[in-house]
Amino acid sequence: MIVGIEGEVVYKEPTILHIKVGGLTYEVQVSLNCSAQIDKKQVSLYIKQILREDANLLFGFLDREEKALFEALLKINGVGPKVALAICSTFKPETFAKIVESKDVAMLKRVPGIGPKAANRILVELGDISFLQNQSSNVAIDNEAYQKAIMALESLGFKKDAIMKALKNETGSVEELIKIALKKLQRL
């Protein structure tokens, strides 16, 4: 399972990036919000991989909050990756959380592909918006070292929640953070 990708952007469309990693080039679908923030050749993205019979799709995110929103939306019956990505393109996670809190059907209907029924279903099923609150309250993951350490530990099979607890209030390089987390995770 691919959980992160770091490489050179060799092609860019509004919602598609081609990222060269080593000798391979991957096609990654991104939201318009994510695409607008990418202005350099080198990029590091969190990835949600969706495997289907006929496709291996990669969806990229610059921050964990947007990825958490995307994953929460996919759990809703009738919401696929295309609609989830359209929501991520239309709203930032913080704005979407406010829409869910206020049950604003009219705002949600602005997303292409979402009608009144789908908007109501999404608002009902996402009534508990803890998926966003947990992301921002555990650890501020703006730090690149944290991002890389978390991706490395996830690739080793550790659960995200356990990693976040282990790294809470810790600082250091990627290697130092991984060592600290491994020591704490071994005790659990």
C-alpha cells in the first residue's frame, strides 16, 4: 500500500500530477486546493491508494486534514473518489467542518455532482466531525520532519493513532523522531 510519495513533478494539470520517483512516474489525482499550493518541482504528498479490478488510483494530499476528510467521505454510501475529490476541491477541511456543524445543505449543493439528497446524507453521516478535530489537536504536523517520520512509521505497520501519541510534544530530525517513537511504541 502506498501511503506517501516524494518526487519531481514532471507534468501538472489542475487535478492531475505526474510525479517521477526514481525511474517511475506515477499519476496522482489531487484537489484543486492542493494543486494550487504546489508551485515547485519537488513535492511530498500523503497518498490514499484505491485498488480496483480495472485501476490502481492514487490520490494525493499536502496535509493530513484533507486526507482525513477524503477518507471520511469515502465511507459514506454513494460517495466515491470523484465526489470526495470534488468536495476537497471546493472546500478546505476547516470550511467543510463548519458546513457540517451548521448543516448547510445549500453550501454543500454547490459541489458538482451533489444534489439535495446526497448533501443531506453527507451531513447526517458526518454529523460527528471528529475526524478533523483529532487531526489538528493531536500534533501539529506542519513540520516536514514529523511528516516524514510518520510516513516511515506507518510503512512499518504502526497505527497512526499510536504514532501520534508517541510523537506528541517531541522534536528533532526524522531519524531522532523515528527512534523516539520506536522506543515508545515497543512499550505499548
